[in-house]
Amino acid sequence: MTMNRRRVLALLAGSAGLAMRSAASASLSAEQVLTDMHLSAADRQRVLGGEFITADVPRVSDRDLSFAIAFLVKSSPAVLGDRVMSGDLVTADAQVQAYAELKGVGSLADFSRLEITSDEARALSTARPEGIFNLSVGEFAALSGAGGSAQAVLQELRTLLLRRYQAYRTAGLSGIAPYQRGGGRVTDHATDLREASEATPGLKTYLPALQTVLLGYPTATVAQMRETFFWDKSLIDGKATYVLTHLIAVPDGAAYALVKRPFYASTSYNGEQTVAGFLPVPEGTVVVLATHAFTDQVAGVGGSMKRKMGSSVMARKMREIFEAGRKRVGS
């Protein structure tokens, strides 16, 4: 990958805002939108030929696995937006074993589809801060105190997820409890999400109201904003992982800005934020997105190499999810 392409794709999140304004106000071709993003002729042809263009984007912490992707889908932004908001992107992920939408204030009944095995219950009930789980002090204590019954541990897990959902829905980033680590250390995932939101230049320049929402949710809102919450149980790297995700969609003319924010993940990674632009063109929709996924596993000694490898793996998985979703809408 050339330095120019790295630089351009690192700025895709910023270019997305400009392209959304242009694509929404005129009937531009995919070729023109991609040209406006300063992609090379070769990379434009790759995107128009159905390929995914990927690259690194600037990281916001030593826990950050960041990357950008651009590709073409033959459906309209409105159709894609509806599919994403309905949970279609969740079910397109082969790692997802179970999921359900969370509505309103939420209840334990929303987690009725969540089940765990006896081995998964044992892992949760014996979890310690030095281990692999992302839990607060109180959550470690609650799961440990559930005893050996898988049903009791499941009930505590459902309660834990409900409380985290309710805290985020009530207080946004301020409601995300830090993860307790060994030796009294903590990981503050809210700080990572805040820095990721502040590091997206296109939002500040072209869609400042959406950036305000990401930083000030739930107090801050934007006209015509749609939001959905989901929980899911996924098998990631062989580990059962329980995830809470906030989806936001904001139309801008015929274009869409979408945000996928898994604000809690029990293990495997800390959480994530993806900001995407769905840009209308006669050929369908040009999709550009920038992702920041966070994990403590790439911090510390050898972190640079770990982050490089981790970003590559995350980008590949994201491509697989979008490719599966693209096939569902016949693109």
C-alpha cells in the first residue's frame, strides 16, 4: 500500500462527510464520489469491481485497533440503513449465536433468549480481575456469589447486562462502568469511545450534530435520528462473548451517516465504535467507514506489532460481515 493511499484512507471518515453533502445534492456517479475522495484510478476500479479497500487510520490509544474500509453496494442508502437498523448486520455475523433487540428501559425478559452452558457458567463464576473478563468490582462479586448453579449465574449475567444497558441509556458514556484489572488497575472504555468520537474529523466539520450525540448521548440529539439497541452472544476466538450495541442512523438528504457502538463486551475485546457514510450514487451506494476497536491485549510490550496484526484481523472480519450482508440484498 502506498503512503498516499494510507493517507487518503486514513481520512475517509473526514471525506465521508463531504461526499455525503455532494452525493445528496447531485446525481454523482460512484466514480466521481471515489475521485472526490482522492482514491487512485486503480483503487477506484477495485471498489467499482466489488472489492473492499482497507487501510489503517490514526489510533487514539495503545488499545486501539483502527482501520478504514470503502466498497460499493448496489442497494440504496435507505435500504441499507433499514437493514442495518433492523439488526441485519448482527445476523450477518457468523460469530453471533443469539441476539435480541432492547427496547425502552429494558427488562430481564429482553434477555430470555440468552442461554449459557455449564462451562460458560463456571468461567463466569470463577472470573477474576487478572483474567479475561471485562467486569466491574461489583460484577465480579455478583457472579462469584451466584454459586455453582448455571441458572443462578445466568440470572446474574442477564441482570449485569440489563444494568449496563440501563446505565448507558440513562447517562451515555458516563454510565459505562470501568473494567477492573489486576493490581487495582482499571480500563476506562468510556474514555476510549470519547477519544474515538473526537478523532473523527469529518463529523466535526460536516456533521457536528452527530459528533455531539456521540459525546453527549442521551441528552444530545439530532433531527431525524433513529437508534436501536441489541444484545448478542457471540463466539469470538473460541470464547463466549456477551455484547451490548447501540446503533444510530442519521439521514442527510439521500445519504446516511451510521454509527455502530458496541459499548460493552464481556471478553475478547473491550468494545468498538464504527462511523460509516452511506453515499448514494446511480450505481447504488458507496460505503466508507472508519472503525476503532479496543482491547487491552495489544497494549504494552510488542504492542505495535500486535496492533498491526489485530487491525488486519478486525478489518478482515468486518469485510466478511459486510460481504455476507451485501449478498443478502443482492449486491
